[in-house]
Amino acid sequence: MERTTSRAHQATGSGEIPWRYTAGERRADGVVHALGILLALAGTAMFAMTRRDAEPHDLVASGIYLATLVLALGASALYNMWPVGPTKWILRRIDHSAIYLLIAGTYTPFVVKAGTWWLLVLVWCTALLGLVLKVVLPGRLDRLSIALYLALGWSGVAILDRLVDVLSRQVLLLVGAGGVIYSLGVIFHVWERLRFQNAIWHGFVLAAALVHYLAVWLAVGPST
């Protein structure tokens, strides 16, 4: 099947999206998404059962993170699995907006631990700005959006010294590893001529999300 660089990302005049993945590619992507949602729900249940005695601010921060994780994976599944049509175009806006929320949500437990509130405000304001742009200007500035995702994701480097003081080495390594996995996955996100490109990209997303989940798990600490 001939593959074009715009096959999954350009809207037509009717608001529909060319979606020229093969049946095998769609099935593979569906498996990745189903696994991601199951793991996210199981991880949320694990937190609820084993971390309820954590500090209140850690519970709130972790709850925000878990909510954005489930939202992002659920939105991605809906968008990628939905049949081609006008509704898919709407789901695309939600999916891409949820990515900003996931980045901000993932940062929240660590920044709360560090007590660096200015970064927490900056990250969430940037995420909300990205969300608004995705809703108001859907299908435009996609390359810029990828750059903004990456810049937002690596913004924690600005408080690295503080994070080193409050987080264990293991947590820091996991946070960094997750960021690297996400960043490497972007290669496959933009490599649209590669077979199974979408499933591979989402596999990187799932792997990075799992690594960051472990980092949050350790940062919150065992229940007492």
C-alpha cells in the first residue's frame, strides 16, 4: 500500500482525516492501546490500595497524575480506533490536548515534592495554552506542537538541583529514562512511511508512561 507523509495528520475539507493504515497495523495499535488502558486502570487501583496513608499533598498530586494518565491513554485509544469520519477529527483534538495534560500531570508529584511552585504554575499554564491551541487551531502547527511537547517535557531540568535534593537517585533515573523513551519515540511518530509506525510510536509512549509510573510510585513512598 502506498504511504504518504500526510496520511494520518492532514484534515480534508470535510473535516475527515485520511487514515490509510492496513488492517494489521490497526490491530497492532489496538493491542497497544488496550494494554495501556488496562495497565493504567490497574496502576490507579494499586495506588488507591497501597498509598492511601501517604501525605495528603502527595495523594492529591498523585491523583492528578493518575487522572491525566488515564485520560490521555483513553483519549488516544478513542481517536486511533474510531472509524474515519468527522467525529475522528474531534477526537484528534481531544487526544492531542490530553498529551499536554499528561506532561503537566506527570510533573505534578515531583514538583510538589520539590516545593517549586513557580514551575508547577508554569508547566500547567503552558499545558493549558497548548490545549487551547489544539482546540482553536486543530490540524495546524503540528510540528510546533511536537517541539512544545518536548520543551515542556524537559522543563524539569530547570530545577534539577532541587530535584536531586528531594528525590532518590532511582527516581531521578526513572524520570530521565522516561523522558528519553518519549523523545526517541518521536522519531517513529514523524516517520510516517514506516510500516506499523503508529503502533511503534504508541509502544514507546506506553513504555515511557510505565517508567514514569514507577518513578511516581517510588517518589510517593510506601504506605505507613
